[in-house]
Amino acid sequence: MTTLRPEVALKRLMEMRQRRRRLRAWTGLFRWFCLAGLMVWISFGLDYTLSLPVGVRGFHIVIAAVLLVVGLKVFLLTARTPISEDRLAAEVESAAGNLDQSLITAIQLTREDNPRREFYSPMLLARTVRQAEEQMSTLRPGTLLSRSRAVRAFIFASFVIAPIFAGAALRPDLSRTFVERNIFLSTEDWPRQYFLMVVEPSSPETLLAVGDSLTVQAIRERGGGARARIEAYFSTADGSETREELPLERRGDDSFRRVFSNVSRDFRFRIHCGDFTSSWYEVGVRSRPRIEDITLTFDYPDYTGLDEQGAPPGILGGHLKVPVGTVVAFEATTSIEIREASRVETRRAGDGESRLEDSLTIGGGKKLSGSFIAEQNAFYYFRLVSEDGFENPTPIRYRIAVIQDQAPAVQILEPGQNQELSARAILKLAMHLTDDYGIASGELLFFLEGTSDAGEPLRRVPLLPLVPGSREVMPELELDLTDWGLQAGTRIEYFARATDAVGQIGESRQWLLTILDENELLRLLQDELTMMRERLQDTFELERDTRRGVEELEDHARTAGGTLPEESQPSLRHHRMSQERVNDRLEEGVGRFQELIDRVVENRLNDFQELPWVEELRDRLDALSKEHATPALEQLDELSEASESSEVTTEQLRDAADRLRGTERQLQALIDELEEWGDIQTIIRKLEDLHRSEVELENSLRERIRESLGEGATDPTKRDER
């Protein structure tokens, strides 16, 4: 059985399908335009506000293209998808509300491919079809499919797109810049009401050294009087950033400036002024290279002998003080890796400095090594260039102190004065020779007076034994002048000379040796004894005054009741000092007697018959000093100390006066003996002078008689003899 289909209803559904497709297409188109407008607004807002780099803008184009393609598929292509009769009938049933499922029943049961239609009554189906036809004939597609969605999409799209066209008409420069930047990815800047040209830094990426300063300077090319500020982000130790807003100081009407002093960490910044925002500027901060540690080793010159003595192999630190000619090797470690290094040595040259620079070997990026010869006092430092091209403007300056090899120092300690000796005397010499690294040889040189600058010496005496390399020697010599063939009146200059390992010569002071006749030496020794008597006489008078002063203090103490008054205590201390001077003079006298005895022995003056007597005087004066004068001084010391804390009695002062009196008597005996000897010597000298005068007068008379008689005349003395 053939069932008639609802033709009118199907025709109405076809009309509704076409209308629905058109409405969905327009709605999708309006939505797609709305999506495109929103993407234009987002792209424009982000780029205009942040001035996005080319890479970000290119990424936005890709995202926008993907979204537009997806939107085209979602909003437009889905409108072309056909809807089934059953679904469309269900929508009509839902929209009409009065069909009572007749339309959908008629559509479904009249389909030829529906297997269940055989189970329904043909009459019932026919009636359902007629009912659906009647109801659908009165329905209009416009009443069931509304344009409200399309209208809403159009209104929303108009709100999104209309301002874009209005803005493009009002600011064609913005629209042109948007197309250039976001379509063609150009680097053209956005036209703004405010525009600042950043003069410093000149590059978006700047690399500084720790402690450097960064100057930010901008010039306003367009805009009013808005303030400029810096938005900066500083790196922290934990890898994050801290944000700071810093004002730019106005310099004039159109210039802004700010200085970041002593920069120590990375940061980035950009400048804001009104609607202007600059691009980002990156500032990297790197450490300057410096020497962390340095070790020096030395190869000392052979002349020093230091290597053989086990000198220290090296020192930590760059300062050095070494002998001249030392080879200094160094190894240093830098704080960071470097690409270039050199050692710079500065020396004084006139009013300025001379500068020497040597390239160094770099090992492992942070290791330096090299060597140099310490030739003179100087300073040196290391010029280091890091991998980033930074140098240290204030490197550590190390001092080179060069120890010059000094010539040997030579002294003649004994006799240490000019001397007058006999022709057969024994010359005793004691010398002191020192050198900083060692003495190679030494000698004594004797010259006739006035010939030491040229010619061969009279005598050359080597200093033996002398161990080469000794830093200090004190040789002693005794030279017998007997075989030198010297005559009375000869004057000899002599000095000591020493040579070190490098041939430097050191000489002592020159001393004068005068050869005298033995009789003249005897006369000088006798004069010395006379002078000794005069000095002992002065000492005696000082001792006598001291004794009298102590006796006066004894009288004061007796008058005061047996104790020394307080006002007399300073006098006691004064007498104590006088006695100390007496003791010093006595000791000096013993020494002078000994010198006189030594001169007699050294000069081998056998005719000096007073030698035993002089030795006896020396011994007596020495005993007087030790056994009498010294105890007297000690007693006065005790009394002076006692006067400050306790009373000094008359008995104590009497004992002190007795001791002084004993010293005085002993000293007087020596003086009397010397005076007696002196009187005898005076008579002898007068007789010798009379004899000498008589001889000279006789020789003078003979010469005159010879001159008056002529050469052939007979000598009157010889005639008288005949």
C-alpha cells in the first residue's frame, strides 16, 4: 500500500531549511567579523602600549590566523551542513507548539525506508498527513525562524568594528602604522602625542663593569610638559627581580637625565613619558678581573751564595726584596677568566716614569705565569682584560726592592789613630771586615806619604787566614818594622782593602805612621809622664776638696746633735758625685800608664830605664783605685741613700772622711814620686840643652873660621892638635 507524503509540509520545510541556512550564514559572518575586530583591538592595544618586538608580533599574526581560520570553520562552514527532515520537523513542532506531533509523525511514518509504517493503519496515517498539511499550509517560515540572533551578532560586530573604521578615519597614521607593524612586521615606531629620543645608552644592550656608572639621557621631540620616569627591574640574588620607579631629572626644557652610580647588579629599564613608552634596555654587570693570589719564587745570583745556603724557595704575595740580578718567577690566579694579560713595570726616569710591559702566558683562563729579573727599585702590576673586555683601572701595585751588592766595609779598629813609632817597632793591628754576601780577599797597603794615589805600595800584606765568602772577619796582625829599612822622619800612609765576589772594593780610612828617632820617642814618653803627674795633681785636689766637704758635714752633724741636718743632704750627694769623678780619673790614669808601657814594648825602647818604675806606678795606682777609692765611693753611696730614709750620724761621716783621707795620702805619695822624677828630668834636659847649644856654637865657629881662611887653610883645631 502506497502512502501519500505530506507534500505541502515538505515544501514548507524546504523553505524553512533555506531560510535557516541564510540566517546562520549571516550570524556566523557577523560573529567572524566580531572575532576579527576583537583580535585587531587586542593586537593594537598590546603593540601600542608595549611596543612589542617583531617576534612577538609575528607570533600574534600566527595566532590570529589560526583563530580566524577556526572561526571561519565554526561560524560559516557549519551553516552549509544540511539538517534532516526529522530534526527540522522537531524544531517546527517545538516552535509552533500546536501541531501535537502530527507533523513529525507524518514525516517519519510516510518515509518509504521506515519499516514500522506497515504496523500503522493507512486511514490513520492519511488522516495525520491531512492534519499536518492543513496546519503547515497556514504557517510562515518567518514566524518560526527569527532573525534575532543575526541582529544581535550584527549589533555586537558593529560595536567592535565601527570604532576601528572611525579611528582609522580620524588617525590614518595609527592605522597605517598598525598595518606596517602587525601585517608587514616593520620596526616603525608608533606615532604618539609624546615622543622621547633616548640618547644614552646608545644600544638596547649595555655591558658594564662592577662599580661603573650608567647615564640615561633622553631628549623630548614631541609632547607637552609631562614628567618622565624610569621603570626598572633589578636582579636579586635568588634569581627574581625587584621593581622600582625612578624619576628622570629635567635638564632644560626638553632634556631628561639620570645617572645610575656604582652599578653592581643586572637590571633592565624603559622610559615612560605621557603616552610614550620606550623599548626595553638591558644592562648587564660583570666583574673586573683582579689578582686573587700570587706566589713568587727566586733564583738568586751566584755571587750571593743564597741558593747554596738553603734560601726559602718562594713567598706568598707580590711584594719582594731581593738582591740585584735575582730571577723572579711568579704564578698568579685571577678572580675571573681573562683573555689577555701582561705585566707592567714602572721605574723612575727623571721627573717621570718609564714603563715596561711584557705579555704573559694564560693557562686555564685564570692562571698566569712568567718571570723577570729584578734589576732596580720599581713597581709592577698586572694589566688584565676579561672575556667581556673589562680592565681593572686600579690594579694592585707590587713593590720591587732591589738590594744592591754593597762594597765591603773595612775598619782598622786598633790602633785606630795616627801613630809615632820607632824604626824597629812592632805594629799591632786589629781590623773589622764585613760584606753583605761575602769577602773574597783582603790586604793591608802601606805607601810613602803622598804616593797612595799612584805607584806601587811600599808594602802589601795579605790578610790571612781569610775564608772566601765570609761575611764578617776580624783579623789581627803584628808587623815587625825592623826589616823594612825605615829611617827617622819617614811618614807612611796605610789602609786596609777588601774585595767581594763581584770585584767591588772597600777601603778603610787612611792612617798615618810616623817613624821617629828613639831618643825623640823617649822624650815624648817622658813628656807623657809629666802630663800624668799634672792630671794626678788635679785628681788629688778634687779628692782633697771632697774630703774637706765630708769633714764639714761631720761638723754640721756634730753641731746638730749627732745627725746630719736635712738641709745638708744635698751637699752629701754632691760630694758623692765628686768622688765618682775621682774614681773615673784614677781608672783613666791606670789605662794611660798601660798605654805608655805598651808603647815602650812595641817600639822596643831598651833605653827606657824607667819601665819597671812605671809598671810599679801603674800597679800602685790600680791598687789605690780598687782598695781605697772604690770603697770610699761605695760608702758615700750608702750614706746618700740612707739620708733619704733615715738619719746619717757623725760616726758614719767620720769613717767616710777617714777613707777619703787614706786615698788622698796614697795619691799624694804617687804625685811626690812623679814630681821628684820630673825635677831630675828637668835638670837633665837643661844640661842636654846646654850641651847641644855648646856643640852648635862650636860647629858654627868652625864654619866661620873655614870660610875666612879659605878651602886650603889649615884647620886651626888640627893645628892646635899638632
